[in-house]
Amino acid sequence: MITLSAMQRKQNALVSAFDRLFDKATRKLNIEVTAEEKTEATQQFSERFNDALRLVDAIQLDAFPEAALERMETAIDGLSPAQIAGYLAYGPLALQLQELQRRIALRAAQEKLLEHVINQADTTYGGN
């Protein structure tokens, strides 16, 4: 018998929520998806949100609340074709903006570290 760790159960709660919402979205779009395509989509979700999946072990989430999932499903039902097109258009942009934010944050951290080292050097070696 295979038992899942608490972290795996929590991560599975997120993946299960994704699967349920994915199914709802495919019905909304009236498209057929093979089991292989759904598995690939789930893997892409897991890879894209790996950091979030690793963070769920810090919270007490064994399953998504049913009411929250129902609200998300209702939101999917209420999407207009224009809103769906908007999601498709800004999804890739959002990913690029996240990467840009990471780069900016890294650059700011490097500059702060350099400033800290320079300030230490000034006091350690007599300064200006």
C-alpha cells in the first residue's frame, strides 16, 4: 500500500483543483482533450507552479474548500469569449513580466549587497 506524505497530499489538493477547473474550462470551450493532453497540461501546471506547490506544505490544506472551487467554476462559466481571449493574450505576458520582476529584484539585491560591501570597506579601512 502506498501512503502519501502530508506535503504530497497538500500538493495533490492543488493538482486536483487544477484538474477540476481544467475540466470545467474544456467544457466551457466545448473542446475535446485526450487523457494524454490533460496529463501534459497537469504536468505543465505542476512545473510552472512548482514553487507554489512546495510552499503548500507550510499551510494546513489537505483539500481545496468546496465553496472556493464552486466560485472558481462559476467564474469560468461567466467568462465571455472576449475575456477568454484576454486571458489567452495576457497569460504569456504575465509569465514574461514575472521573469522581468525576478531580474529586477536580483539586480536590486546585487546593488544593495555591493553598497553594503562598499560601506563596510569605508569604515574598515578608514573611509574617505
